[in-house]
Amino acid sequence: MLAQNALRSKPQVIPPQVWKVLWDKITAKHGRGMDIRRRIKILGEDIISAGVQLDPPRKLLYIESIFISGDRNIAIKEWEGAEQLQNDQSYLRIYCKLGVWMLSQTGDIIRATRAAERCLNGSQDPSRFRILLPIIRASLKSKEKYSVQLAWALYIRMRSNLGPRMTMKDYDAVTLMFLTANQPDLALGAFTDMMLTGRQSATEQDSTAQYKKVVGLDQFDSIAIQKREFNWENSRTLAKLPSKFNNRFFFGSWIKKLIGEGKLDAAKQVFDLMQSRRIKPDSKHMNGLIGAWFRQGTDNTRVLAEDMAWKMIQARIEFVKSREVSYDLSAPLHVVENRGLRDSKVLTLIPSATPETFAILIEQYRRRQKPELIVDLLNVLRIARVRPSTYFMNQLLLCDSRAHQQGWAWDTYFMLSRETGVRPDFDTYGILWKLMKGAYGNTFKQPGSFTTCRRLFADMVERAGKEGLPQDIYDLIISTFSLALDQTGTAVALRAMQRYFGVYPDGGTARTIVLQLARLGLTNESGDKPKRFDLRSAEAKQRIDNVTRILEGFYDQRKEVLAQQGVVFDELDDDAKAEELLLLLSDLLRYVSQARIAAEQRHSYNATTASQTAAEQMGVPDCVPWVAHSKGEIDLV
């Protein structure tokens, strides 16, 4: 502050190079926010008071900063008095563009148009016609008569002169301007122009062709607007929709695009436009809009989303009822004239709800912890006779998961997948395996009301696809079998997931299995199995070291066997090493399993028999891991 006061007290004695350094430091360090604009404005004033002339780039930035800082009239006066900029052809375009923007912001459309004309006159660069965009926006905001006609006339000129250089960004800007100004038909005209780009029919069907017919003009090189261009009132005469576009899919692509850009108010306007044109939207697009409203998270958009969703549900119920109505046409029919019937009631064309509609609502009610609304929704689902989808089922399972109702989750899954025929996906099994892991992780006991690891695995192998098992679900399955202390099931799962899904174990898998075996037989002071395995304790570290040494022993044995066959382990390719890791982990699991069986003195039972039983229970009888096994053993240390 002291330095600034010193500079401002005697600005005349400051060398020009110092001002340059200060300017560059401020503009480079602070970006282009409001604070930097204020700083640039103050610094520019000090430089001018010191009698130093700003060069064109700094002068333009200084004027812009004055305007943004709030002194709009002063900025425009500075702009008008900048003779150096007006006479410098290399900066004329930027100068005019700044003036058009400022004058359009203040609603001075006439002067903004003059500034645009100065930029365009004598130029052969079509891209300069983008200078009309701020004037189009200002015209649509204006309350003056014919302001909409002026905006459309300027759009026609911009598009006609840009030609193929008109980009999607340009069209997006224009369509959003007209939608914001509540001119959906003209917005539709611009969107249609974009969709016609590159088509041979464009010259006959685009808005320029329609405009020529209505106003009787052929050339749009000049931005001077003729009186005849204001002699129209019905915007639909200027934006006639080609018949091939007059359908729900064309409008749906527009809605989808606006949703992707986050322009939800504009998307709602397109929906309203469809209503005015008596075009029923597609359920898929409306579901997308409902979901986007919910994601926006405001009270207003939540109300819009729920209202639309329930209207779609009601439309579905009415459709179901209409199929059940029988008409008796045996009596004579009489034609009764009823004038004006169509206009007696506003008709809203709402598509029927789909399973996704119900799923979106369930997801919201789940997040908002509204179980009573979910129950109501499920009752309505039956009335509406909607066949549940996989996404719908997954949302229900998530509800059960959040409610810590493992039994409900399994019953829900079984009912929908087996009785209703909904096909599960890996997201489904991800939810179920998480529930299973949570049940074992809390109690170390088989959850009585839920399924078993082996049964769930068998179901997954039967009903899931054979490709694309995500790594996180692979890890989840191994971890869950480990928490269940099922060494045999773990070994079968390792081989089955390799054979059915092409996924091999990795270092993380090995660590999970080592920890599984290290906690075997562990009890707390009361003699019960502890809920958590404290890896920091000395006993845990000793147990892990013991299991690791056993695994290393199997590894050394395997390297010797391979060496006898002339194979160097370190020279194996990645797939072969992955297979070797699977075999080592399987051997380790077999060793521990056989030790447990021996301790239980089950003489008629062995690891091989156990693996055959597990493979049958898990739905993979061809994945018995312990049929052939070397007789070598390593003592537990």
C-alpha cells in the first residue's frame, strides 16, 4: 500500500519501463477476475495521469476493465475517443468487437450495429460476422417492437455469410438465445439448420430458404435491415420443420444435447414446444430429463422431476386400463356435432413410464430415506404392470443394502431374477457380494437369512456373462470367501474365475489369501473369534510370517520342478507367471484345508473330495482344483 501511494503521489517521475513491469506483473499473476479488472483500471488511470500513453493491447484491456468494474458510460466514452485504435487496422477488429459487446450490454442496439458495420465493411473474412452474436442477444432482451424480427434477420445474415464455417458452438449460442427469449420456434429453426448442415436438401429446407420466401430477399451481404423484414408475426412461417424431422426422435436428440450441456430450462422448453406441436416425447428422453433434474438438486428441479415421473406413471396406468376396457358397439351409433371440443381442454402428451422411471424414483427415495414412498411405488409398479429392468432391480438391492437387510436383498434378487426373469449384471453381483462380505465381516458366521458364498457364486456363473468380470468384483469374491474361512471354496473360485472369465490372481489376491490363512484358529480372551484382525499385533505378524514362509516353500519347490524341465521361472511370460501364481495359491489352500480335515479326524474325507463337493455346489464341476497334486508336504512352522 505504501509503495502504491508513493507511485500515485508523483506518477510523472516514474520511468515508463516501471509501468510496463507493473502492468505485466498484475495481468500475469491474477488472471482475469473482478479483482484483477479493478487493479488494471486503477493502474491504467495512474499511467495515463503520468502522461504515458497506453499501447493498443493495454488500452483495449483498460477500457474493458473500466466497463466490467461498473463504470460503463466512462468505458464507452473512452472507447469512442480512442482515435489511435480506430485508425490502426491491425486492431480495428478487436476495437469494434469490444464496442459491439459493450454497447450491446447496455442495450444500445443502434450504435452496436454501427460498430459492427464498421468492422464488416471492406473485410472479406466471413468469420467477422460472429460479431453479430452480442447484438442478436441484446435484441432478444429488448422490449422494443420488432426486436425479435431484428434478431432473426441478423442471425440469417450471420449464417448466410459464415456458410460452412458456422460451427456447432455458433448454433448452440443462437438456439440458447432464442430459447431464453421464449422464442422456441425460432430456436427450433436454428437447431434444424444445424441438423441440415451438409445435406443436399439444406438449400431448400433451411431457415435461409424460408426467410427468402417470406421477406422476398436474396442477398444478405449487408447488415442493414429493410422494412419488409419486419412484416411477419408468426415465427413458424420462418422455421418450417422438414417432415423427416417432425418426430419425437428429432426433438429427443435436441433434449439429450441440452441435458448434456446442463441447459435443463432449455430442455424443458423443448418439451413444451413438442406439446404445442402435438408430438409425444419418447420415454427414454424424459427419463433422462428427470434424472438430470434430480441431479441438479434444487427444490424446484426435484418438484419438476417428481411431477413428470408420476405423470408418466399415471400415463402408464391409464394405458393399462385402456387395454382392459371392452366396448359394446351393438347399439346404433349416432354422430353428434361438438364444436370446439379440441380446444376445450389442454392436452398434455406424456409418455408412459418405463422400468427406468421407477428406478430413478426409487434411487431418489432411497437417498432421501423415504421407505414408505418406495413401498407405495412398488405397489404402483404392479398396477402399472411394468416389467422390472436390471437397473430397477439393482436400485432395490441398494435399498436393501442401505437398510442392512441382507435377507430382503436375497429375496428381492431371487424374486426378480428367477420369477420375473430380470437378467442380473455384474453391478447386481457387486451389490450382493458386498452384502455377503459385510455379513461375514461382522459376525464371522454364515448369515442365516441370506445365501451362501458358494450358492451366490453358482448363481453368478450361471446367469452372468462370460466376459468382463471387473477386477474389483474379483477381489470382492476372494475377500468374501476368505472372511467365510472357506479355503476349498476360495481355491475353486480361483480356478473358475480364470476359466470362465479369464481373470487371474495378482499380488493383492495373494495377500488376501495369506491373511485369510493367518487368522485361522485365532481367538480373543473370551475364546471367540475376533471381529477384526489386528495386523499391528505381534501375534498377527508372526502368523502372517508363518503362512508366507509356507507359500515361499511351495514357490521354491515349483521353481525346482520347472528347472528340472528346463524352464527358468523368471523367463516365463506374464500369462504363464499368472498361472503359476494361481497354482501356488491353490496348493497353499489345499495344504491348510487338508490340515484342518486331519485335525477334525475325518478319515474318509480329504482335500480332493472337499474340492469336488465345493465345485459341484458352486456350479463349476469342471473346476476341481485338487484332483492332481504332488505328495510333497511342508511342515507348518
